[in-house]
Amino acid sequence: MKRRLRNDEHEWTTYRETEDGEVELTVTYTITPYDPGVSYGPPESCYPAEGGEVEVVSVTDEDGNVIEPTTAELKAWDTDIYEQHDFGIGRYSD
């Protein structure tokens, strides 16, 4: 049975190569909105960039089994998810 997503959770699909072929993985994650900050103008109006952090909550395979991602996968997914996340509607879209 598929678990319900919390309001701040999103799903992203990726693939992992195994000895038996390619396996589809569903990555559940949260992401904070990105604010590019302001680095020009009067000092009192400037502030640093913040947000855009991705946190992987869980990873499951096609059968719903929980998968433990590698450190390399987490690092790559962080970038991929951030670049593909639709901040406009709050959900990943194709």
C-alpha cells in the first residue's frame, strides 16, 4: 500500500541499474523554497541567498520495498530534484 504524502512532500521518479536490469525508484522528498537574496543596493536592503535544500524522506522500488540510497545517489538526486522541481505549483512535473 502506497503511503500518503504530507503537504510538504513531493515524489520524483528515477532509475537504478542493477545486475538484473533497470529498477524504477520513487523518491519522496521535501524542498525549501529558494530565495536568491539581494547583493546590490543599499546595505540595509541586502541579504544572502537561502533555501533550495532538498531532503530525501524515503526511497522505494516498484514493489514498494524501502531502498537505502548510496551517498553518491543522494548527491546526484539532490541536484536533479532541485533543477527539475516546479516551484511554481509546488509539485514535480514532467
